[in-house]
Amino acid sequence: MLVANSASSSDSFSSDIQVPSDTNTGMIIGIVVAGVVIGVIAGFFLYKRKKLQAGAPAFGEYEDGYVNGNSPTLATNVAKPPRHGEATAMDLSPLEIYRVDAASVTILGSQPIAAGAFGEVWVGTCGRDTVAIKRNKQKSRPHVLKLIDEIKLLARMESPYIVSFKGVFWTHPADLECLVEYMDLGDLRSFLGAHTAEEYTWAAKAQAIQSIVRGLEYLHSFNPPVIHRDLKSRNVLLDSIKGVKLSDFGESREIEDDETLTNGIGTFQWMAPEIITDNYYSVAADVYSFGVLLSEFSTHALPYADAVNPVTQGRYNQHQLTALVAKGAIKPTVEMTHTPLWVRELAADCLASNPDDRPTSLQLVGRLRAAGVV
């Protein structure tokens, strides 16, 4: 009975269904497809609207990124360079005690007296004093912080052999500028290049050498000691009245008694071997740099300017030269005929490849005293 009734019901249901013609079928399919397309389009615009309301980039906005050479990464994940505003948010209150009125500072001349990759120095006046004004070219937070560290260190120093600190000023933190005393004869590198050995006598050089050693002794006598890390002829300044002083402490830092440094800092011609090889180094690196300075006093030339590659018969490039210095296979030239014996011996000891074999700055003072210089 159940089977018979089910079959009867099935036949009745089938008889009620009318099979559509081909024309009707096409119309139905067209209506369905159109409905789907309209739904997709509406869904897309609703999606786009929600994304824009949420602050996310809409599909298609990534094209600008490709035009600018950037990848289509979401803006929230892109690492942006520091902005000017980020530096202005820094707290400079610890420097307030050194701050001078910006209105009292006047820039002289239309060009800086010295310039590097990240900073420049201008001559100017602050009140009645002639000063050198150090400013950053880069206004990013790391560069401003580095200048702040240099200012804090320089403000603690008081020595006739260190360029004296005069103050700071700023309108915004990113525009922080440092004032130091002006030295009217410029840097040692320029002075040596502009004068012959007859014009710049060993009597005058001996006084300059004494001042440099005294400056190093002062730095290394701090507790903890201060290592300059970038001692070179450009960072030794001369003045017709005030003599010779060390400058530019942007790379300097204090080191604890049991601490040595590992990051290579400095200019390669004056670098000690242990800096080049990335081994631990200490204040002895300054003594090596001083030995390089002695070679400049002797020849008036840049360190290694006369070094010739025996293979190419040309000058060594930086990579070749630093590799030789690291191995102790080359030293800067010291002129042997007219250079006093005490200078030649001092240079040889300071340029020892092993930092433990170099004299300390205090021992250098004793050596100069024994030579009758101090």
C-alpha cells in the first residue's frame, strides 16, 4: 500500500510540472546572471565604503605606491624615516642651563667654515665673542640625540687644551646648535698643507705636540676615561693666541675601567689596527692616532700619501690600505733627515700594532718632559 501510494503521488507531482521552452530558459538564466553581477558590484562598493570609513587604503589606491617605486604594503606597516616633528618632541630641558638667547647669535659669512656629511660649522658672534657654531644638516632624532650627547660631554670639560664650550641655542629641538670657541688659524691639516717645513718650525711643532698630548692626558684622566675615537689633523685646531686644542667630540664617549669598545669609529688613515679588525679597543687607540699625527708633523702630507702598491704601481685604495694596517704591514711615513730623534722614537712607539706596547698619555707627557719639550 505504501509503495503504491508513493508511486501515485509521484506521478501526480510530475504531471503538475511544465517543462519550459528554450526561450524561457534563456531569459531565466539571463535574469539570474544579471542579479549575481549586480550583487557583486553592490557588495564591492559596500566593502570599499567600510574600508574607507575604517581608514584603510581602498583597493586601487596601491597604484600610487607602484608609481612612486614603493611596494603595495599597507601604510601602517611601512617603516617611515624620522620626521622633523619627531625631533621637536624631544625634551631639551637638561640643556636649559647652557641655553643662550638665539637673538644674541649672529652668523657671519655666507658659507660654513667646515662641513661634513651630517654637520657643518659656521663662524659667528654671540654677544661680543666670536664663536664657531656647530649645527646638524640632518634633523632626524638620532642626529639630534648625538649632538646632545656631544654637548653634555663638552660642557663638562675645562682645559686649555680642549676647545671650550660656549653654550647652545634652538628655536625647535631639531634646530639645536652648539657654540664653541673660535680658533682663528683653522685645523692642523689645512695649516700643514699651507705651510712649508721651514715656515712651520720644529720649535713651534713641539709646542703643538705638547698641547695635543696634554689634551689626551686630560681626556684619559676622566673617571671613567674618555676616548676621543676620531683624533685626526682635522680635529686639531690652532689659534694665533690660544695655541692648539682638540675638538670635535661627536664620536667620543666614556668607558668604564673594565670596558672596551667594539664598533669601529674614526677616519681610516688614523685608525688603529684593533679598530679595523673590530677587536676590543680602548684609550690606546687614541695613542695610535697620535702617532699618525706625528707623521703628519714630519711630512706635512696626509698619512700614507706616498704608499705605492707594488702590483699596480698606483696608490692603495682604502680597502687595501686598511687590510695592511690591520696586519701591521704598513706604517705612515716619518721623514728621517730633519725630524728630531725624539719625534721619530715617539711615533714608532705610538704606532705599535699591539695596543699594550703603546705608551699611555701620561707616559707621553713624561717622554716629552725628558726630551725637553714640556
